[in-house]
Amino acid sequence: MKSTEQLGKDVQIAYIGGGSRGWAWGLMSDLAMEPQLSGTVRLYDINHDAAAQNAIIGNKLSERADVVGKWRYEAHPGLRDALQGADIVIISILPGTFDEMASDVHLPEEYGIYQAVGDTVGPGGIVRALRTIPLYVEIAQALRQYAPQAWVINYTNPMTLCTRTLYEVFPEVKAIGCCHEVFGTQQLLASMMERKLGVDFIDRREIKVNVLGINHFTWLDQASYQGTDLFPLYRDFVAEHYAAGFENNDTGHWMNDHFSSAQRVKFDLFQKYGLIAAAGDRHLAEFMSGDSYLRDPETVRNWKFSLTTVDWRKKNRDELYAKGQRLASGEEPFVLKATGEEGIDMIKAVLGMGELTSNVNLPNRGQLQGFPTGAVVETNAVFGYDSVKPVVAGQLPNDVQTLVMRHVANQELTLQAALNKDKELAFKAFSNDPLVQLSEAKAAELFERMLHNTKSYLPGWEL
């Protein structure tokens, strides 16, 4: 039997989207600080130059004396070379460009529809899914051919439909969808305890939660710390901060930047439904009806969360591009910083280096009652050697289940529309979304314009 040290040696990781200037650098940092793992990271990206630049950055990092996790980074021009022999496959891609995303997010504003993110549901999330699903069909086919035994960790949104597509095309795939939104809610609960009870620093991992729902529309019906039920304390916390909101920063005030929120949507959903909504306000708002939290920018300001503009994302992309050049040339040092993600712990667990319980997206096999078999849901799961077993989470209350099921049904419509290039079915999903509160004629007009703007990613469609 291999020792723990032997298990972590010569690990082969394939990174699809390896030219990333966000997630890829975060992975490099986490791997560099993990002493029990080493091996090769094969970077694949349709922008091969970006992947090659990241290989230079990663290899420079591994040469440093202060780096304990030693990896060799390689840029590969094709999926086959990147995937063959891989133990772990990580997928983190931008489906399309920021130009398509600008259409997803901002074109609906001409029709009075506002979106804070536009990558999961709403008109933007649906159109994004239509162009993402064909990419994931290709990835699933490549996984089946070149890396059928690898564990696949997906970070791309729309998380649910990306993961669902992998299983639809390759049912035997060992894939999980990972999202950090629940982590943020655990951190909020930890901050609540620190402030209300005067407890010193609490690691959010010490907050034990039961997770139910779908990605970005997840809920907690249990939360505890060292055996103490946190719901009564959270009820008081919500009442105290409901009007003004709460943000966990040094000032205690809402910062009003591109990603911040004051938790007011989360607090409002708790008062309405009695469960803790376990995602950020920017995501949660998009699952509700358009007149709830996203009626107009003034309403958004009153609820104290942000509409993240694609112009800002483009500016940030350009800044990261310049930073990548500086990192590769050695002009700027790579600063090691833990991401707070659990990807490294997941990798160690499936390699046989311990056990982990974390929230993940997997096809429903009974872990979430009242939901269709095969629908991708988010619950806790136990990671062990070559195994990820979902935890039976129970069932959502009827009123919350009704809210979530509408999106589950719509996501299935979207999947089938994308797989069959069925424009009529795609429009049904589009017009059924709670944010699309338009006449049929106006909804059809918006839908046609958005499809036109993403048509280069819809091969075979009759547009």
C-alpha cells in the first residue's frame, strides 16, 4: 500500500481553460503551498499563448525556495495531449468572450430587465448556457475517449448545466461541480458569532451546515457550531441588521463595489421562508421574480448589492493581461495567497489522502428528495479514495421547493434545446424565466437579438 507521501507524487492534472488569469493563478498558489502534492499541470486553452504564458509563470513559481509544492507546468495545444493519463481534470473556461457576455447582461436592460451577474439564470444565464453546452459536449466526449477514469472538477458557470451536460454525454464521468458561495455563508455565520458572542476567530469550516438546492440557489435548513444550533442566533442577527444590512469588512459598512452586498436579500429570504439562503445576494436576486429585487437600479441600491458591469470585467481583463506579462517576465513577483477554495483538499481526498465533506453539484440520486432523478443538485458530499458520495440532505419546504423546481425544469428545457438545436424549446425556457416579465412579442424580440449576438457559438442552429 502506498504511503501518503507516495500518493501525492507525480499527480497529473489537466487544466481546461489553462490560459485563465484568475482561477489558474489561484490554483498555482494553492498548489505551491501544499507540501503533500507534486506532479505536472497540463494547461490547455483555445488561447494557446495565454496557456504558454501561464506555464512560464507556474514554472518560475516552482523554482522558488519558499514554494513547498513543486509542479511542472506544460502548455498543450490540444485536448488529447492534455487529457491522456490525467488523474484530475479541472475545467474553468469563459464560454465566448466578454462581448457576448455584454449582450447577455446589458441588452436585456433595454427591456427593463436587470441582472447582477447574468451567468446562471435570467435571460443572460440561459443564452450563456446555449453557447456553453456545445463546448461541454466536446469536453465530455474527449473525457470519455482520453481520460475516462479521471476526476473532473468543474468551476465554470452555469454550474448546474455544465455538470449536467458532462453526465448527459458521458454518464460514467466522475465529475463534480464546485462553487464557493456556501463558504461565504459559513463565513457570515462565523462573523455573526464573533460579533454577537464575542468569540475569537472561527474558521468557517467549523460551521456545520446541511445544504439543499441548486447552484447559486442553495439553502441551509441546519447550521451549528460545536453542537449549538445557530438558527435562533441568526434570527436575532437578521432582525438587527435587516434594515441597514451587514457586510463583513473592517468598516462594517456596505462598500458598494462591483461584487459587494450587504446581505439584505439573504436576510429578506430568511424572513419570508425561514431558511438561510446560502449564496450571495447578486446570485439569489436573479432567481426571484423581476419585481422582487431587480426591478431597476434604484431598487438594487435599496437592497444594497451590485450590478457587475461587463465594462468593468473588460477593464479588469486588460489589467490582468498586463499583470500576466509582468509575472512571466519576472518584473512582478508572484504573491502566494490561499484562495479559500477546497479544490486541493478534494484532490487529496480522491487520491486517498484523507476524507473531506464539502458542498458539491452532482446528479440527484436521492440526496435531495422531491427533485427529479438525474437533475444536478447541490448538497454536501463525502470525499474519499476514488469516491464522492452525496449526503442525503432531505427535502426543502414546499414553498421553497416550488421556487427551486421552476428553475430545475427550466434548466432541463435549456439543456434539451441546446443539445437538439431547438430554437422553439429555447424560447420556452427563456420566456419562462422569472426575470422575463415581458409580453410574448417583446420577449421574442429580445430573444432573437440575444441569439444573433451569440450566433457564432451556436453551430447548426437555424437563426
